[in-house]
Amino acid sequence: MSILRRLPADVRRSLTMERGERVLTFTPTEDGHVVATNLALHLADGTRLPYEEIDRASWDDEGVRVLTTDGRWHAGRIAEPRMLPETLRERVNATIVVNKHVNLPGRGGVRLVARRRPGGEVLGWTFVFDDGLDPEDPGLRAQAEQALEGMRRSMGV
């Protein structure tokens, strides 16, 4: 299959794209197409995942699994990923302004992440707590907020 093939017009029309959004790469699936644009990953089921909302992605023989910053998993069955893994990695990494793990007193740690939309301003900060820590624990969140404030002062972000 040629890497220079064009995305079928009917598939392009079915995508929910923002103004200025353009297709970078795509691959066909059993259910449609997975499309990477300059702003988001579009799964075959119609799900649009903006890169600044993707925490991580993994690839295997079945396809792609994507974890979003809200803790939800999304999957796409892909037989031939073509340039999707490289494009997804590059686009997600481009949204990260700061990604720093901080140890919390006697409790494990938290990853502090600042992200921006491609070409935009910083959207805000996300706390990604180590496995086994309750992100709803008010004491833990207070420690994470304190760590964030210290890091923001030292980095000027």
C-alpha cells in the first residue's frame, strides 16, 4: 500500500475537524480509518482525541490503545499502522510544556504536567498520581498543589 495515498473524500467529510485542522497521515481499519491530523487523533468509531488530552498511547499487534488525561482508555484495531505511531508520538510530545515527577512526603509521588494546544498557550496543569494513590484524597491533592506552586516559582511557568 502506498504511503502517498489520499484519504478518501467521504472519510474526510465524516471527520469532525476544527478550522485549520489538516490530515497528516491515516490508515484503513476493519471499521473505517484512523486519522492523525495536526490537532487530533480520529479513531474509526468517530472519536476525536485532541493531542493535549492524550496522556499516553501504546501499540501492539492489535492496534493502538490511548489513555486520555481524564483516565479513559480508547482503542483502535489497526493492521498496518504506517506512520501513525511516529506522528502520534511527535504530536503528543509537542503539547507538553513541562512533565516532572515530584516525590510527595511519605506517600509516593505525582507527575506534574503542563500542556498546550498545538501552537497555543498553556492550558493548565494536570496531576498524574502514582499507582495506588487516591487522586480524590484532599491531603494528597494539597501536597500536589504545594509541589506545583514550588515548581512554578522555580521554573517561571
